[in-house]
Amino acid sequence: MENKKALPILFLVMFLVMVGFGIIIPVLPFFAEKVGANPAQLGLLMAVYSLMQLLFAPIWGRVSDRIGRKPVMLIGIAGLSISFFLMAVSSQLWMLFAARIIGGLLSSANMPTTMAYVADITTPENRGKGMGIIGAAVGLGFIFGPAIGGVFSKTSLNTPFYLAGISSIITFFLVLFVLKESLPKELRTNGPSEPGSRWKAFTGAVSILFVLQLFISLSLSGLEATFAYFAAKKAGLDTNHLGYIFMIMGFAGALVQGGLVGRLTKKFGEGKVIQAGIVISAVGFGLILLVHNFTTAAIYLSIFGIGNGVIRPSVSALLTKTSTSGHGSVTGLLSSFDSLGRIIGPPLGGWLFSVAAGLPYISGIILSVIALVLYQFYSVRAKLSTSAA
């Protein structure tokens, strides 16, 4: 019963977290420019956040295995709120960087802890469904957040940051008063963790799944960084059109994550869903090369979004089912690999685009093929270790 009650609350929590995060996305470049940032510094401002997530997500995941999920989620959401208010009052570039560093450091607690919470409260066969629901919340938050930010930025560039901060405060109290702890005291890991324990989850066959997620994240962030330029060049689409296209893609992805991932993983298993997702993503990348107007852009990007959308929840479900480390350690390390992809992907995609407009998408197909091969390696190693046991 606890399971049924907690999942909708978690959905709402992650939706609100991502709405707050999304609100500032369309505003941050202009706000940074206002306080004196050039394009290179803006890139660093984006990267420093992902870097903090890369470094600290595994640490927060491990901490949540020791002290419980709820206190760590509260730290993450409070950190997000503080960083938004600090950004709102920033009048110099260093202040904006400080706010992003604090935000990245503390908010990196949110995703791994939420995923670990889902793993705590779901049975192995329903794990994919739980992870999919969180994925859908993230996707929907990213759709509504930027739309809200765009509307309120017309009032003032500071307003969206205040709104995002208020949204995070509401989320904080929601977790504080409504969400129950999912990790009983007797199941927590005790004592200070040894220095190498950040990589404790990165052992055996499952280590391949982390690398697979890195390639998926790399290809996705390369697309996100370059598609605006590609669509303008190939189909003459403006930012308004692009907003709608990403919204359609987001809805398609969220619909599949929220409604289909659970059913598919239950029926076919996570492995088959991961492989199908990678194949559909690769097809999507190929189709994107043929974009020539708004309709084709929306359809082809949605095909990619549906394929890409089922991979992360299925990988999360499979890892928490098969790894012997704590759920927090596993989801923290997965978030870390995701962040690494988001750091490398945009500059790599930008460089490939400058060489030839279609290259980021051709490389996306290649990365998808590598990910598919990696899954076969994982499958073989997992079978061998099972038969050896």
C-alpha cells in the first residue's frame, strides 16, 4: 500500500523539481549576458553545474544508503532553492558562478535519491514502471518549466529565478510533511564509507551498463546542443517552432515512460526494452538527417525521443535489481555517468556540427550502435557470472 501512495508523491516532487530547473533554462543565457558573460563563459556556467553533479551524485547516493532517502532529498531541494534565489540577486558574473556551483553540488542529491527511493518501494517486476513514472515527471517538468520561464521573463529577467526558488520551497515542504522514509534503519549501511566505495557499484557485468548510459547521454546532449542550428539551416525553423518541437518530443517521451515502460519491462524484461530503445533512437538520428519542415522535424524528433525515453528508466531498473551495492550507490553512480555525457556531449556536438551539419546525428547513430554492442557484452558476461555462481 505504501508503494501505491508514495509513487504519485514522488512523481509530483520530481515534476516540481524539474519545473523549477526548467523555468531558468530560457532565461539564463540572457541573464548571464546582462551580468557580463560572453558565450564561452556561458558554456562554462552550464558545464560547471554538470561537473558538480558528476562529482557529488555518487556521494549523495551513498549518504542516502547510510542515513535514509528523505533527509538527503531535503538537502537537495533546499540547495536548489538557495541557488535560484542567489541567481536572482546576482549582479556580477562570479555570483552567478557561485550560485550554479552551490546548486549543482547540493541538487545532485535529488535524482539518485529519488531513483533509490523508487527501488526501495517497488518489487523487482514493477521496478521498470516506477523508474518510468519518475522519467515521465522529469520530462513533463522540462516541458512546462521553460514555457513558464519564457512567459515570466517578459516581466523581468529576475522573476523566473524567484519563481523557481518559490517552486523549490513548496517542493521542500511537500517532501518534509507528506513523503515517508523508504529505507528502514535496519537496512541502512553503517559507518563511514571507505575511499574507494564511490566505485563499489562499478564492478562485474553491471559496470558495462554505466558505460552504456554514458554513450546514450553523450548522443542525446550532442543532439540537444546542435538541433536548433540544424533545424534553422535545413528547414528555416525559428526558436518559436523549436519550442513546440521539443514540447511535442517531450510529451511523446513522457507518455511512453509513464504509460509503457512498466508494461514493456514486465512483459519482455529490461534488456529487450533497452535494446529496442537504442535501435529506435538510432533510427530517429537517421531520420533527423532528412528533416525539411516543421512536421518532419516534430515527427522524427519524437521517434528519437520515444526510443531514448525508455532507455534510462530500464537501465536504472536493471541496475538496482542486479547490483549488490546499495540502491543509492548505484543510482548515484549512474547519475554521474549521465552528467559526464552532458559535459562532453555539447562541445563535441558543436565541434562536429562546425565540420558538417549532419555529423552530430551520424555520430549519434554510431554511439547507438556502440551502446547496442555494449549491451550484448553485458548480456554475455551476466550469463557467464550466473552460470559460474
